[in-house]
Amino acid sequence: MIHGFHSILSAYGFWLPNEPRGSWSDFVGAWDLFYYGPATKVDTHRSVAHRPYDRALKRDMQRAMKYKPVRFTGIQAKLIGEALQRVPYPIHAFAMMKNHGHLVLGRIDRDVRRAIGHIKSEATRALRGHGFFLDHSPWADHGWNVYLNSADDMRRAVDYTNANPKRDGLPRQKWNCVTPYVIE
């Protein structure tokens, strides 16, 4: 039984289709990026974020993109967190990093990709209402959604998400949109 989802809200430029560590994609849709090689689809249900990679190559690839990679400021992160209070989904953990967000959702009746699209829309509306990202979306087209099939999976995802800011040198985060996970 699905208990929930751990979703990564990828900002524009966070993870590219021909990312040196692998990608969710099998298509590179921008000629300027295609120069760096074909898509690097990885067929795995586990994160490959920890894999070592050529950071200089990634910076070169990001410079070739149509827009600069998104790096959220503290004010922008706060607007995104406030926007999450307006969505009808049970949020059990949320961490907003500089170029992506971690979100643990409880069980929902809606397809998780549609729910994440709704969440990104609400966040974008809040950001644009304050003059940010008026010329393009701050989000990558896709993200990463992991189905959590047990209470233990949910607890691990919540713990991982809550610890993520500290690992990245950010202060502890507390969001009004988050409700504690309770075993059903």
C-alpha cells in the first residue's frame, strides 16, 4: 500500500538531461545542451545524486542553457513555503534548498505528478506576485517522485528531508504547511 511520496522539486538548471551522473530523461531538448552529448537516462529507483561527477563540465553545460540556473534566495524560499499552505495535500516534511526542494506528501487520491504540477503552479504564482521569474518558470519540467510503501519508508523520508538543510549549510527550517506524520 502506498503511504506517500518523497518528491524533489527541481529548479531550472538543477539536473540536466545529459547530466554526468545520469538523468530521468532520454531526450535532450535544447541544441545548446545536445552539444554535450546524449541523454544519460538511468534506470534506477534510488537517487544517484551522491555519485561523483565533473563539476566544471556541469557549469559549462549550465552556461549553455537559455536562462541562468535558478538559485532560490531566502525570501523566495519563504514565498514557496507560504504557497504550500494553499494546496490540499498532506505535507509531512518540506525543505527548500538553493536549487531544489524536498517534499514528503502523504497518501493522495490524485496522480502525484499532477499534484506536484499543482504545487509548482502555486509556488510560481506566489513568486511572480512578488516580481520573481516573470520571464520563465523557475522549475525544471520534471522532478523525482518516490513511492513510499511503508511507515518506515515515510519516517526515513521525513528524517532525510528535515536533515537536508543542515547538510547543505542552511539553517533549520520550520514550515506552517507541514503536519507531523502519524502512522495510519
